[in-house]
Amino acid sequence: MKVLDASETRPLEGGASFPLSNRLFRVVWMAAWLVLCRFTPPPMHGWRRLVLRLFGARVASGARVHASVRIWHPANLDLGANALIGPGAILYNQGRITIGAKSVVSQRAHVCASSHDIRGEDFQLVLKPVVIGSNCWVAAEAFVGPGVTMADRSVLAARGVLFGDADEGGIYRGNPAEKVRSRAG
């Protein structure tokens, strides 16, 4: 995905961070999700998978995305088999977000795949992909920051804030999140 040069477009003064084609796509996407998915009953995961795929998401079979989820750009989303994105979750995927098989992003959790370069006056947008491995759990209202990789079987506890990578099977909690122990088995 192309990001515009902030020194030229001046987003801090109302200019764009993305090309017009990207912005138009997102308008159509948001309208489609609102009309086709937002008010669908909980069991209609297959319908929501279809709509996501039509807009470029890679969604494996059995993945479940709740109707109240907010997805910034479906083409930047990879969901593994039987992954679950809970009610009210935010996938702010200006950069790519990959969520592995059987992983859960719980209600109102936030996964963010972009940041800004704080060294420059223009705060240039920087895309930083997030990878959540298989059999992971991002608990309620937790935040996974830009560029983070959660290895398989890792857990971020409720309202935890993770800005560094998580070890395989590690359990993290707090703000900033710290490893408290490892999962058994």
C-alpha cells in the first residue's frame, strides 16, 4: 500500500496520507460493511467472510468476524482457519495484519499496524505489519502495537498493551505488557 509523503501532502494541515484511489476504496468498503454486514445476526459469519473476501481479505474457512468489528482495509487482512475476531474489535490495518489459525482477538481489542515517524516535523505515516500467530489470544480491550509479532500460543491479558514481540507460549499482562509466565503444554 502506498503512503504519500507527508512533507508534500501535509496531513497535519488536513492533507491526505494515502492516494485518492485508496480513500475512495475505503469509502466504498465502509458503506458496504455498514449495509451488508453491520446489522447481520451473530451466526452469519459465512456471509461476512464472503464480503471480506470480495474486498480483498484473505479469510480461511471457519474464521468468524463479528458484525461490530471495524476493519480499516480488508486487503491488508489475513485470517487463519477458525480465527475469531470478537465484537467491537478494531483492526486498524493500514499495514498488514495477519492472524493465525485458532487465534482469538476478543471484544474491543485493538490491533494497530501503523505509526508515525516522530523524528520529523511532518510525522510521516509508517506502516508496520502485525503478526499474531496460531492459537494466540488477545484478550478484551487489549492493544497490540505496530510491528509486533505474537508467536504461536502467546497470550495478551485483558487491557494489556504490547509494543514488543511475544515469545511462543508466553503470557503477557500490564501496560506496558510484561511476560508473567508461559502456557502449560
